[in-house]
Amino acid sequence: MTPPAGLARPWPPQAPLQPWGAIDGGAPAAPETPFVGKFPSMRLIDWIWHVRGSLALAAGQSGDEAFDRLDPLFRETGTSHERIGDTLVFRKKDQAAQDKMAIFDEGVLRVESGAGGQVLRYHMTSRALLFCFLAPLLFLAAAQLTIALGKFQKPPAAASAKKDAAKAPLPLNPIDKFLGAPAPEKPKKGEEQSGRRNKKPSPTPAYVFAGIFATLYVVGRILEDRLIRRLFRKKLQGA
């Protein structure tokens, strides 16, 4: 039985992601070339939405026992997983908000023998982190576009002066003034406000949203890394 195509071997982190081979020692599966394999330079930035780490297992704790303790995490709604020997692969779709691993979409956990004993290594990806990273860039681009459009729509100084002169009230004719005609009325407050509505759009809202998503990414990237590590450690210790 071969594992699903397209799953990546994330260790060592600096190596290109490669498909899993057949578990019976036969030829490796032939899935599509991974995205990082097509573009090796992506390895320099995949940390944006990839979370990697490792945890040392307790002395005498086997891989079977470790995965048994972690198993409830992969029984949540929308989560599918497959275990092959010392490797567990999971995927999530339409995961519930109460899922403690809801931010992750797929990943690989593997138990390996280290210098000090058994080690659990994990490699997971999150589209939510990628979105929070790209969103500020989109809003900044929108802000620059707003500024450019504002400069393009700005009327020339001569046309602006002519427009202001047209708005100025005309002087009263001497004959009309002698006859007691009323002076021209000044523009009403509502008419003045209508001119304010025509002012050029401001890029401030785009900058605000860019700052919000940038903060979400920085906090989420650091926090989720620590939370998932703490969650795995808690489960492995049987808490």
C-alpha cells in the first residue's frame, strides 16, 4: 500500500520537499512535482506558512505510544489522517472552530531515533497564515492605487480658480440696489457640504487594514508555533 500522492518529506528542513516512497521498499510513488520542487527559491520563504518543530519523547516511550496519545487530536470533525509505521499524515477540510489545530490544513508527524532517544518531528502548513501575510501587501497596493488616482483626478490650478470664481456671488447692480433689491444669497450649508463629498479618496483605511493584518500575522505566527508545541507536549505527557 502506498501513501497518498503529493505528500512531502519535510526532513531535513533545508532539503527540497520530496514525495514519500512506497513502504514496502519498492519504487517511490510518482505524484506531481511539489510546488517547492518546481521553484527551489520558495524554500527561502516557505517558513511564512509552514510550521516545523521537534519534541523529545520521554525515556522509554515508543512511537506507538506517542501516536496513541496524539490520536484524539486527529479525530476532530473535518480531519482525515493515515498512519504508516512511525509516520502520521493528516489533512483538514472545513475544520471546526473549536478544533485546537484548526489553523493547520495538512501536515506530517514522524518519530525518529535521535542521539538522546526518540524524537517527534512535525511539519504543518497553514493557508490562514499565508493569507494574513499577503493581505497587508494587497491593502498597501490598494493605498498606492488610491493615491495615484487622487493625483490623476486632481483638477488644474486654473480650472480650480475658474470654478471658485464661478461660485462667488455676483455684485448687485447699482440700479437694483437703488430700487431696494435684495443682495445675492450666499451658498447654503448643504450646498457647501455637497462639495466636500467630491474630495479625493483617502488611502488611510487601506493603511489601517494593512496594519491589522500585519499584526495578526506576526502574533499568529509566533503564538501558533508555541501553542502547537505546548499541545503536543501536553498530549505526549498524558495530561
